[in-house]
Amino acid sequence: MGVNLRNLVPKTTVRLNSLSGKSIAIDAYNALYQFLAIIRQPDGTPLKDHTGKITSHLSGLLYRTANLVGMGIKPIYVFDGVPPALKEVEIKRRMRVKEEATIKYEKALAEGKIEKARIYAQATSRLKDYMTEDSKRLLTEMGVPWIQAPSEGEAQAAYLVKQRDANYCASQDYDSLLFGAPHLLRNVTISGRRKLPRKKVYIEVRPETVELNMLLKELNITYEQLVDVGILVGTDFNPDGVKGVGPKTALKLIQQHGTIENVMPTLKETQFPVEPQRIREIFLHPKVTDNYTIAWKAPDVEGAIGFLCRERDFSEERVRKALTKMTEGMREIKGKVTLETWFESST
């Protein structure tokens, strides 16, 4: 779900190639779910290998990552760990949504409504354990660093930016801002030409940056108050928020009263389902780790070929082309800097 701050957040559109030389901590699960949703057959069926294992996520991970590195961008993928206990309600809600979408998908297929089936199929994506392990294996073969977070991947990605081990935190959700990410990058894994749902219309999706300090200044609130705004609207840890309170109303209330505790007596609904301080703690003091090493290495081309082509039925020609794009793109962009120097550097 993610917190709905879309209408409050000032964004700056950028071009991917303008980010050359920057390191980006990518919320891996967020990206993989996007790949699973988008990369499908016309009837909604995901890509699979000869054993029936889904490979849509690997396709997206390979080609998008190769494209980023080819432009001189240095990705770092951050994987989720154990979710906070308060996320259980949201996890169960997501499962119900997927189950309902699966029923609608199968019904649309049976009725021959292929376009509708594909739309419903996008909401059925599930990230299974083997998909996560396959993704980590591919990244290792590509020489791209990945980090296992102890809990929320977005929290760990935000931490990397705060520690200046990455320049941007990349995610579609705005939760990264509540985790304190100084610089958020959106649309990095889905930029390009995209078809609007249920319409024969295509739009160009461009990357957007959000600066936390600029956001706080424009909204005239503190970081802690931004977290309170998010809690009032609803987060993954209290999905329903406060009934009848949207982003603009939540902002106005926090601007006027300062904290959730001061806001609640002014509302008709005075019962908050979860103690606000418990949710604040997740955002203000998330579980993160310092136990990581960030290093980019030259891709193991034959290792990647062996995995993707011999085990997962990818086209060898296309995989080689993608990996060549990574290395040749860096030679062209970095010029005087050797390829080995770029791969071995951190940020």
C-alpha cells in the first residue's frame, strides 16, 4: 500500500542519464513486484522457464539493471527482512486483494476477455522465496551489490542515503520519506513508455526526485510531524489511518495542533487503533544494519549465461547483449576512468 502523500510532495522530473555517476539504493521487493506485474504475456501469464518457475522478475532485473549501469548509474538492491509485527494487518489485506484478483483473472480468461484478464493478473503477483534467491544470484553474477535488511528494505535503503553510502533511495512508495531518506527517486525501475490501464493510451513515465528538506520547508513542518501526518493518513502499520482524514486534512491538523495526541481530541473518532508512538518508533528508529559491504564488480558473463540461459531458458544472445551494454556503456561514459576502478569504488 504505502503511505499516500502523493498530493503533498513536490517532485522534480529528471532524466535517467543525468544521474550518471550516482549510486542508488533500490527497494528490491518494490522493484521485483513491479517487474512481476508488468512483464507478462498478453493474457496475463507471467514468463516461465521449462520447469514452470516464473522468470518475469529476472527479466526485469537483468535488462533494467543493465540499462542503469550502462548509463553510469550504480545500483544497490536492498531486500526486505522480517516485517514489523504491526504490518500483519496490511500483509493479510494484500493477500485478500491478490485472492480476489485471481478469481477475477480466471473468470475473465474463461470469458475470453484477454485485456481485462491481463489487468487483473497484474494484481495477483506473489514474490516466492525462490524468486528472491534467484534475484540475489543474478545480481551477484552481474557484479551488482545487494544488501539483506533486517526488517524493512525501504528503511535500510534510506539509512544508506543518510550514511552517504548511496546518493538516492529508489522506491515507488513515499514511505522512504517517513524513514528519513534525504533524497527519494521514483520511477527508476519503470521509466519509459507505459500503457494506461483500460485505455489505448501510452504515456512517458519519467524518473522523479523528492528532497526531504525541501518537502519539510514547503509544508512548514518537522520530520517528526511528517511521520505524524503519514500515521493519520494510514501506513503499512495502520492501513486505515483515521476515518475521513486525507493527506491535506492531516497536514492541516498537524500544522495546527503539532502532534497526533493533540489532534485526536478535536476529531469525532477519538479511538486510535494502534498507539501512535509504536508506529513512530518504526519510522524514527527502524531496524537497520551497518554490516554491509558495497562494491561493484565486473559481471561474470559466463556465470550469468549459465544461470539464465542454461537453467532459466533465457536467450543467450539477448543476455550477452545486455551484459555487453553494461561494460561498454561504462567505458564510454567514464572515459579516462578505468572500468575496474569504477566497479571497485563505493559511492
